[in-house]
Amino acid sequence: MSEVVEHLRDIRGLDNDNIIGYHGTSLEAIGYMIKNKILLGRTYDPKHGYDSRRGALSFYPLKLKFEKHLLEKTFLNEPEILERIGIYAETIAMRHSFLTQLGFSLDNEEMDYDAVILTHLANPDYQDIFKKYIGEGSSRRVLSSAIFTARKRKGFILGLDRGLLDRFDLEEGDKDEGDLRIHCLYGLSYELISGIVPMGDVEEEYLDGLE
């Protein structure tokens, strides 16, 4: 058993007192972390209106852990956080599942724009994007299979450890979102994750089966 897998087994749940906030991610990102010992932040410089940059990693801070913070009044209560982070985790999970099935890696810059569109998966307004991937060698059968698989994904919620405060500067996240952001250009060490919860059956089965 690898040290990362052992760590993930030890931290299952979100009841660790060292957790300062929540981050949503995908099964593919967890798999990458197990192999490389780091959780990836944004792996490209966005080109379509985002204000974050390569290495950005956003999370929802827990109010009790950030009392007297300058942005405390913008932070959400925990029930609101869990609702938003669940939606975010599912979106990322579907996106990563869909595109990796088509042969893209998590650090492919095409995931900036096309991935957002492909998250909708069936909207007729986006047929040009679908045709693009079909034209690059993906048959409709492959595409349909990728969509079917992606729709089963719900993602993971990760509890981030207070230790990241000693290693990274905090920045305000997206406007009106109530989140914070760090920049970890070379990824976030798995040791700075103190909780993990699978949000769907696929993710739970994956976590249970890790060796």
C-alpha cells in the first residue's frame, strides 16, 4: 500500500480538527495524487475570462477557523459550503471523466473552454464542439459511452489542513463566492489534506478498493 493510499484511508471523513476549508475534486485528480503525491491546482493559464492563473487552487473556508479574517463576512456557513462544494465537485468530476476518456490529460489546455461546454454534454447549441472531437477520432459510440460514464460521477470533497497557511499566501477567491485561493504551482502535497468524502457510488467504490 502506498503512503498516499494509507493517508487517504486514515483521513476519511471531515471531522478532523485541523481542517480549515473544503475543496471539491474528481476521481482522476485523486488518482493523479496517489501516483504523484500532489493535488493539482489549475494546470494552465486561463484564456477565457478567469481571473485565476496557473497553480490556483480554491477552497471554501470554515468560518470558525478564520475568525477576524478581513473577508470573514463574505464566508459562507457550513451548510451553504457543503451545497456549493457538492455542485462544484460534481461538475469537475464529470468534466475530468469525460475528457480523460477522450484521451486528454488533466493538464491539457483544451480543458479551459471546451471542458466547460462539454460539461453540459447534450445541449444542441454545442454541436460544433462535439463534431470537433468526433472529427479527431472519437466515434459517436465512444462519445456516448464517455457521456454515460461521466454522468455517474459526483466527485470528492477534501478537507484542507491548517498547515497550508504556513506554506501559501491566501488570496480572495471569486467575487461573491465566499471562497479563498492559494497558488501552488507545483501542486499541493497530499499531507496537507486532512479529510476526504466520496460524493457518489463510483467514488466510494474507488476509495474502498484502494490498495
